[in-house]
Amino acid sequence: MLTYPQIDPIAISIGPLKVHWYGLMYLLGFAAVWILGQYRARQPWSPIKPEAIEDLVTYGALGVILGGRIGYIVFYNFAEFLRDPLVLFKIWQGGMSFHGGMLGVFVAMWLFSKKQNCTMLQLTDLIAPLAPIGLGAGRIGNFINSELWGRTTDVPWAMVFPNGGPLPRHPSQLYEAFLEGVVLFAILWTYTARPRPAMAPTGMGLFFYGCFRFFVEFFRMPDAQIGYLALQWVTMGQILSLPMIVIGALMFYFAHKKAA
């Protein structure tokens, strides 16, 4: 069993001002989109110019934050919302959903595309290989916060999390950081190094993220207020990932079929 590193969730504290590692992980993700987006926007096939990347990041950040929060309430904590609608605004209590954030980004890119005279899918194709850095960083933030830990296990790399009881558990946040961050970035960045059929990068991103998330859910504890949805292993994360896998595969297939 490995020892869980006791890392203070607060990275910087200046008087009443406290900056959390989790918030810095979000900033890292947005910075990565800005820096790498500048590089990719200089390619001849980019739908927008480099100077538009700053606005794209702003739209995307709003989509991630608003969609992530609303998605968490709808998908994971709707019963509490019905009891207390103000819980939607209690962001200090935590609670963000990737699937909600993803939908928020699609809406944001649709709005931004209207200003740029391009299509939403052209923009999502552009940012698809950039998003995994933020996804991986976010999972590192979950690990530092000792949240979203895995199921109990006896594997040699198991850890006892401060908020997870006395039993060793899978460090599922690190599994997700590796698959959704490092591996997904390598796949999409390599694939999009040259022009690809429209919609194909977006489809590939949806497909591989869905597959990776569905797999890791076998090791991750479900949210306590929901638990397992069926068979003592089916989770909400898996249910939400299935449409991503199917839609992503269809998008990738039809994109290449149309190109051929």
C-alpha cells in the first residue's frame, strides 16, 4: 500500500485570500488551451485566427464552469436541488460534472461560431486535442482534495484517503488523469497534426473519453447520494459516457466516409 501524500488543498494563502490547487488546475487547463490554441490557429486549416483564441478561451471557460455546475446538479444532485434550489449557487460546497461541462462547451462554441462565421464543429475540432490537458489537471486537483476516490482494494498501489475511511482504495483520480489527460492528449494531438475530415477530431475525442471514463468507473466509487444504478456496478458516469461512445464513433465514421 502506498502512503497518500498529505498536500494542503490551499496552494497560496495571503490573509483572507486562499487560492486552492483545484482552482489552479482549472487555470492550467485554460492556459494550455490558450497557448496551444495560438499554435494550432496559425495552421492553414484553422477556422479562426490566433487573435481570436483569447475570446474562444473566455467562451469555453464560461461553458465549462456554468455547464459543469448545472450538469452536476441535474445529473448527480437533483433531489437536493428540488429541496433547496439555492444549492445551485453554493459552489463552495463543491460539485462539478465533466459531462455537464462538455455540453456547456458545445453551447459556448455554437455561440462563438456565430461571431466567427464558422461552424460549431470546426471549433470543437480545434479544441478537441487541447482539452485533455485541463481534464488531466482537474483530476490531479481531485486527488489533492482527497475526493472522488476509488473503491476498496488490496492492490499494491492502493491508498488510504483522509476522507475515504480506514480502508485502502484505488487512486482512481490518477487513473483518470493518465487516461483522460496524458493518453487522450497524445492520441488527439498526434491525429490532428495534419488536416482531418471535419467532425472527425470531435468524434474521436468523444469516443475515447467515453471509453476511458467508462473503464475507470469500475474502480471509482459512485457519488454517495446516487450509488450504483444497477447490478452493483453500473454508475451514472457510465450511463452518461455511453452516448459519448456511440455518438463519437458515428461522427468519426461518417466524417471519414464523407471525406472518402
